[in-house]
Amino acid sequence: MSDKGIMPMEYRDMKSQQFASDNYSGICERAWLAMEKANSGHTLAYGEDPWTQQAADKLRELFECDCQVFFVFNGTAGNSLALASMCQSYHGIICHETAHIETDECGAPEFFSNGAKLLIGPGAYGKLTPDTVTSIVSRRSDIHYPRPRVLSLTQATELGTLYTPAELGELGRTSKSLGLRVHMDGARFANAVASIGCSPREISVDCGVDVLCFGGTKNGMAVGDAVIFFDTSLAEDFAWRCKQAGQLASKMRFISAPWTAMLEDGSWLTNARHANRCAQLLETNLREIPGVELLFPRQANALFVTMPEPALKQLRKNGWHFYTFIGVGGARFMCSWDTTEESIARLSRDIAEAVECYC
């Protein structure tokens, strides 16, 4: 927005809602009001404020355990600092070949861990299996190769699929038997809970997860993800890691206040359910369009589809934004906490018209 209040042309030309990422969405009302309410008077800085304490306590209640909680600005910092706290520079971190820490973190996990190597493995629908994890650990044991120390799982995965509680439980048991700690990238953890219909504890603590990076930004908050240590011994000196990495917010209350508010009224889950339902509606529409095929099962709030390349170009020409480099090909359409049925109908109509011209 310019100083005269005139919106730049590139933004005026965009559709009112987009499906490239749930990061495109704004701040939900509950989070906005919580920040406004926190914006009153002076309080202690650097996380010593009452909002941050309340948010941490609310997360302990949610996961039904005495965990250590820290708030950082974003998921990249959360994942990277958490992984650094779980291993040494000579260790290996096992993850799926499409995991965000492998494809989209610009080397941050390696940087903050002072060189720990990511050991990638394949798996259908973006998921690792116990056999794959065992195979990677057993690959080599000599001193010339990184020693596997952490298993990193993404829930929901980068392909929009979900690990079931049973799958996570098996991976957790396998990891413990192999001497691995378990990290979970939960940028869309809320969507996973909403889709599976379980408690947060059932797909984290109960499955042997040691550290969870619980995403808030993609679920209606302005900024701020929670790094939750279920194994509290791993949290030693984590506050210093955050400070050194520029992740200790001086006015922490504006990160934590939305967490408190959204955990109190359940809007963290309501928002995730809405995004999932919208993705289900979009899936129904796209399945009726000849020439459009879904690449993976739609299990949360993301869909990956294929269609003729000219149709994709036409959609972009029409003003739609979406990614084609995430995962293993196809176009990704992501629904958000504020996606409307009207926007879904517009996108579906434009896709149908674009595909019809080139099929």
C-alpha cells in the first residue's frame, strides 16, 4: 500500500483469494483481537510476560504433559533450532526426500546444527516407513559417515497426506530401538488433528515424538510457531539458541497472545477444519473436470493435480497463483482458514474452462 492508500497494480490484479499457500491468508479475527488486547500498557519483555506463560500452560493442557514450550517467529527457525538441539554436527538427520527441511529451508538445519547431514529416504505419498528408516540407519556404521541420530517426520506431509496414529506409533518404536530421537515438523499439525479426529497427544507424545514444531502462522496467526519439547532434557540451553539465532522476540506477547486466545476458544482447530473442508470441496469439483487428475490422496488442506501445461499457463494469465515445484510435480492448490466457497467456485470454473481449451 502506498502512502496515498493506493494499492499497487500487481495486487489490484490479483484475485481476492489465492490457493498458492495458506501463508497468503491474513490474520483471523481471534488472533487479531488477542494482539490488540495485549497492546495495552507496559509488561515484561523477552517472554517474561503473562501471555507467554498462559500460552505455554495452555499447550501443556492440550498435550496433557509437562512439556517445555518456546515461541519463535517461523517454522524454518523452529525446525532448524529444534534439530540442532537434538544432535551434534557429526550426526545425521533422517527425513523424507520431499521433506520441507530438505527442499525448502535453504540449508538452515545444516547451518544451525553446524553441519549435521540430512539423510533422505523415499516413501509413497511423502511418508517414511520403518523399513526405510532401518535401511538408512544400517547403511553404514563406520567413522567416515554421519551417525544417524534424529528422525524428522512431517505431519501433514509436503504432499498433503497424513501419517496415521498407527504409522507414527510404529515409526516411534522403530526409532527408539535404533537410538533415534524423533522430531516432528508440524507446520500443518492442526490440519492433521482436524482430519484424523484425534487428540494432539495421540499423534505426538503417545507416538514417541520428542520435539514438535507446532505451526500457528498457517492457521490464522500473524507470526509465531511453538517449539514443544516433550523430552524436556533436550530443551537445555534452547533459550540461548533462540537468542543467538535472532528468534527471541523482545515483545513476545504479540506472538504468544494469539496462541492463548485460539487455544482457549478452540479456533486453532476450527480454522484447520474449515481449511480441510474447503480442500474437500475443491477436490469434489476437480474430480468432475476431464483432463484434471489428482496425484495424491487429499487428506488435509492441500491438493496436487496434473493438467495440460497450456491450461496452467492460462490460469496464471487469469491471475491465479500456485506452485508447481513442490513435491514431485503437478500444481499445488492450498486452502486456508479463510477460504470461501465463492473462491473455490471461481477457481474450479477457471480450471474447467482452461482445460477444455487444451484437451
